Amino acid sequence: MENLSKRAPKPKKGVRSTDPRAHYAKRDLVEGSMRHPLDRADHYRKEAVKCHELAKHAQPAYLGDFYRRIAVRYMFMAEDVLNEARARSDAAHRAIIARGGA
């Protein structure tokens, strides 16, 4: 028979883990490689290229139109991610200057 006293206690419901590794592991599962804006923009561009290639050979023709619209949407998403990253970078730079930094 198994000794139950050697088992780790079950965490209480609603209590967060104090182990920082658990936090980062969960964050990596949720965000993965899509955390960095340049990675996200690159991902969206690659998806746009895939959709563009699908549009070239799609039959019937309305599917080609559909894939082209999706490709355009992915390109806009990539542009939006980069613009947002640029704005955050500019705001951070202004904050540093305001504090008397570089």
C-alpha cells in the first residue's frame, strides 16, 4: 500500500503558486514565440504569403478572391503590430528623456 503522507499537498482552490517557474511556463504556453512584435509581424507576413499562393491556384474563382482578402488582412495585421511596437518604443524613449536619461 502506498504511503499517502509522502505525497505533495494539493494546492488550495483559488491560491496562486509562489513558484515563478509555474508563472513563466504558463505564460510561454499562452504566448509562445508570438511575444515579440517582430516575431508576430513576421508570422503574419508568412501567413499572407501562404494565402496569396493559395489564391493563385484556387478553384472556383471566388475562393481565390477570399484568400487574397485574407492575405491583405494579414499584411495589415503585420503593419499594425509594427506600428504599435514603434509607438511603444517612442513613448518609452520619451519617458527616459523626461527623467533626464540618455
